Amino acid sequence: MTEYTLVFRRVGGRRPDFSRPYNGWTLARPSLVPLTPDAAPDTIDSLHSGEIAQVVVVPLCSTLALESLAYEHFLLASGVLPHALRLLAHVRLTDSLAVATIRKRIQSLVMAAEVQAIVENRSA
């Protein structure tokens, strides 16, 4: 069994057309692409403004025993990460029950993807 931790960070700012504020989520850890000032200008701006990042941490235990990068590729390829970001779009961080539920739902998504991968590999 291998332990992993997913960290999702709220991304603030304005939509490109400045029509309304944007409060989406991004994967902060682990990251397939290292964050650079060019790749994540909102991160740099929020660091300079003194704002505290809003994050949701999801601990995972995996039976796949993959290295971190391979496991992240698995989560992306299986659709878990995009689905988790869609789930987070509706959570209010002020509601501790909602945050706990979102964590469990993301863990369930991961578990379902792992079971599916195991079943597909055994049947092949």
C-alpha cells in the first residue's frame, strides 16, 4: 500500500473577458507541470498580496504501488482529477461537513478508478 496526498488550491481572479470573478480550482500537489511565474501568474500575485491560499487536502492510500509521477498520470488518464475539480467547484469551505464529504467523494473516485484498472488488467 502506498500513501499519496492530493492538494487542490482555489484559483481566484477575473475571467479573461472580465465579465465576472472566477473562483475555480487547480491541482497544487502533485503537479505534472512545475509552476513557473509564466505558467501561473495568479499564484505569484496572490503571494505578493499576502493572501492565504484556500486549499483542500485529500489523503489517499493506493494498492497500485506506483511512483508519484506514474500515479498522477494514472489519475489524470482515468479522469479522476478533472472530475474532482468539477466536484470542488460547488463546495463551500466554510461548511466543514461539505468539505469532509467532498474528500470522501474524491477518495471514492480514486478507489473506483483503481478497481477498474485492476479488473481491466486481470481480464486482459
